[in-house]
Amino acid sequence: MARPSPLSGFPELLPAQRVVEQQVVDSLRRTFELHGFAGIETRAVEPMDQLLRKGETSKEVYVLRRLQEAEEGTGSGAGSGVGLGLHFDLTVPFARYVLENAGKLEFPFRRYQIQKVWRGERPQEGRYREFTQADIDVVGRDTLPFHHDVEVARVMVDALSRLDVLPPFRLQVNNRKLIQGFYTALGAADTAEVMRRVDKLDKLPPEEVHRLLVAETGLDEAQADRCLALAGIRSNDDSFVEQVHALGLEHPLLTEGLDELAALVRACAPLAGDRVAIEADLSIARGLDYYTGTVFETRLQGHESLGSICSGGRYDALATDGRTTYPGVGISFGLSRVLVPLLARGDLAADRSVPSAVLVALADEDARPAADEVADRLRARDIPTEVAASPQRFGKQIRYAERRGIPYVWFPGPDGTHEVKDIRSGSQVGADPGSWTPPVEDLHPRVVPTVPAPAPEAAPLTTAPTPEEHP
């Protein structure tokens, strides 16, 4: 078989990198559960008519069908391959899940979901074709109080704050009611189109966005100026309210959005610190049409090129069965979007590539049963242990452990005595497999931030890195 070529946009992690990912996932899961969120997992595929509800993503959906399906002439209904696609986010399948299981759920329903999604977009750093997201949402039946907007923001800030191996981050918040009310008061004929142009400010210079507002949304020069003035407002407290009032426009929806955003910023302010900043950023619009109120974006300090790594917002009508509406609010953390570039650059690493804390040395093959017994006794007390693969010279077995980062080598003696060697310090002491325990910090691999090498860049992963976008 010829050597395979890397498949761009489908990153695969090496064992030590996978340790980092698993520990981040475990930390997120623990934090979400601390706040009472229940974990679920939805199927990988959804009917195409559901996936295409967000029209702007239609070109990114991977269609799923059997290889022989076209030749057999099978139908294109929801039950056939032609009518199925891989989900490109976790919000659409979650909405379907709520509708299908509404009679079995208690509302408000609080869930977290950490799962792979797929998008057929152009791979680049920060965007992948296959990637993992971590979502939290709260969904109500017919109504959902605003305090849940505050809750999901605080939960995600807590979750990211506990990931102390990551760089500091900034949670940026805005409110679609605020900007929609402002544009309505301004006289914009199509507020959604204005939002979509303003949402490009993180990719285009203000002058180009101004041109688009005039050329494509029907605004005049003065109206476009005021749109950019609103988008330029930033504040770490609720002082943005007076700055908006100073622009001289009034509308009930604008007032409601201002009140909600001010309440959110005040409620999140106590969570700010050395690693966390909370900011009202009135340029945040989020391009997706289903957002109706609060919107979130998050950026890593020193890694702004990755764009928003944690996004979401309020949606009041994403899920409905025609009789009942299920409003919700959620936020999604791009796990792969953050970790893959940091791992590829060498900014994050695990201190060993295997879970083993102990390698039981092997004098010869006849000693394997005794070595296996030692390993079993250590594992019975939750000490990750492996037995040497072959009875090489002890020096080679020690070097093998060293290469894999295993801190201890165990030597069973022929007379029933045992010694264990810390290969980092060189100390070797007598030990009993029924009672010896390594220090807590050596039991499992640890994730540590590292100082990246200056140049050239760190070696890439086993496939070319390319991150994702979030709902």
C-alpha cells in the first residue's frame, strides 16, 4: 500500500495531543455538570430539509448516501441516503431532538453536548471540515426568562476559566434587539441586511463596510456613519448605555435591548479577572438569522487570528411544532478551533504520551507471569501500569520508559522483593505492589502550557490543521 497523503481539514491527534484534548473535554464536562446541565449526544446525520433551514450554510453540508444508491434508483426521502446530510453544528440537531422528545423532557431543559460536526468549507487555520464543538443550551416551552441568557454566559466563562492551560480570553456580548431597534429608528428598510454587513467588521475595514452599507442596503452616507458609530462602542461596564443614547435615536426595541445587555454585563462583571475580560461590543451581530436577542463571541488573547472561539446567542423560535414554541439560548465552544492550532504550534503539551505511570521490567520471558501479577496489583489500586514488551537489557527498558514519559520502572526480584526506580531522579527504593503509590501528580499525564520555539514553526499534526466556525 502506498504511503497515504494527509487529508486537509480532518485533523488527527498524536497520543500526547489526544491527552490534552481529553483532559479539556473532561474539565468542560465536569463544569457543565456542576451547573446542572445534562449531557446528550445526537445522531451524526439529519434530513437535508432540516440542515438547509440555515440557507447560508447550504454549500457546506456533506450529503450522505450509499455508493450504489444512484444506480439502484432509490428514493430521496428522509429515510434514504439522498435525503440525509452530516450535521454542520449542534444547534440544528438539538432543536430536532427537543421537538422529538418534548414529552419526555422537563423544561427549562438544560443540556451540554460535546461532539463532532462536519463542514465542507475551505480548510485554513481556525477552520476544519471535521471538528469538535462543546455546546450548552437552555430551552423553555413557549417562554424562557432572560436570566437564562445570563446563566449560559456565566457557565461558559466558568468553564473556560478552569482551563488554565489556555491563554486569557475576552467574552464580547451584544443584543440583536438593541441593534435592530437602532437600525429601525434610523430608517433602514431591511435591518437584517444591515446586520449582515456590520457583522463583517471583523473581516473588512470600516471604510469597506461603510461602502457596502450604502451600496447594498439602501442607507445614505449619514445613516451608514451612525451604524458605524454604534458598532464602534465598546465598554467593560454599562456605560455603553449613555453612549448609545448620545447617538440620538429612540425605539422600544432599542430600549429593551439596552436594558438586557446592561443587565448581562453587570451580572458577568464579577467573573472578570486576570484571565477573563467581559466586554459589551456593539459591533457583534452574528450573521445567522435565528438569533433574536443576546449574542456572544469570544477571542483568545494573543490568538486573535483564530477569530471567535466561542459563540452563540438567544433564539426565540428555532424549534416549533406549530402549536408550541421552544425558545432557547446557547453558546458553543470550538474545541478543535482552539486546541489544534495551539497543539500544532507547540503552545500546549502533555508531559507524557501514554497513561502509564509504571513500567514493570522483564528479566526474561519466564518472568512474565510474575510481572503481570505485579501490574495487576498496581492496577487494582488505579495505578496505570504496563509490562515491558520484551526482556531487553534493563538499561534499554529504562530508556523505553523515558522516551514515552513513564516516570517509574518496577523491578520484581527473584526472591520476591521489589524495587521501583524514579527514572527522572535516579532514586531506587524497595516497594510493595500492594501498598506503594506514586505521588498524585504522577498518576496521570499532566497538561502544561509550553513556550513555543521561535522559528521555524512547530511540526504539524498528522494531518494539516484547519479550524472551524461556530453557530
